[in-house]
Amino acid sequence: MTGRPRTRLSAVVLGAPEPRELAEFYHRLLGWRVKWDEPDWVMLEAPGGGAGLSFQREDEHVRPVWPAGRDDQQMMMHLDIEVDDLDEASAYAVAGGAAVAEYQPQEGVRVVFDPAGHPFCFFLPGH
């Protein structure tokens, strides 16, 4: 082998029973444009050409439990989204179908669940 092959992370993918609905939630939340829209797959394009966010159909999707116990469905990943105001960002997300988690682990961070149950964190700069 001559070295590491060229690679580029193109997107993070979230599974959901209704990928278009979840894509619309994140389109509204982040303001990213839809790059691809197929029946079982939608990709949002990050401004500036960074990694996008994609959504694929998973008919057997099970919402993760957070914080999870030993036998609970574990979250496989989460998104961190920097914001200037936790309350404003949370209210905007809730208006779009999200829910704020009851348990909040630290100051300067707000855990929120998207409409498919995937946790994501709003955080203030420096946290």
C-alpha cells in the first residue's frame, strides 16, 4: 500500500421511519438546503461544503432512551449544535416538533430530542 487513500466525510446519517419528515425538521432548524430528495433518502447540504446530514428510512427504528440504562435502546450518536441562546434555540426546536429532555447533565448545554427521538445538544460557545 502506498499510503492512506483520499477520503472525505460526506454526511452523518440518521435513520427514521419517515426520513422526509425528519429532514424537514433539520432543514428548518439548521437552514440547510436539500441536496438530494429520494423516497427513502434525503440529504441536507452544509453551507461551505462541510459534511452534510442525511436521513434514511428505517421501518424498524426504535427511539433511543436517554439517559439509557443497561437494557435500554442506546443512542448510537448525537449531534452537537452551537447556539447563542439555549432558551431561544430550544423553543424554536420544540415549535418544530422536538422535545427537551427532562434530564440535563450540565450548564451551558441543552439536550433535546428530534421528532424521531434522536438526542442532540445545543451548547453555548465555550462549553
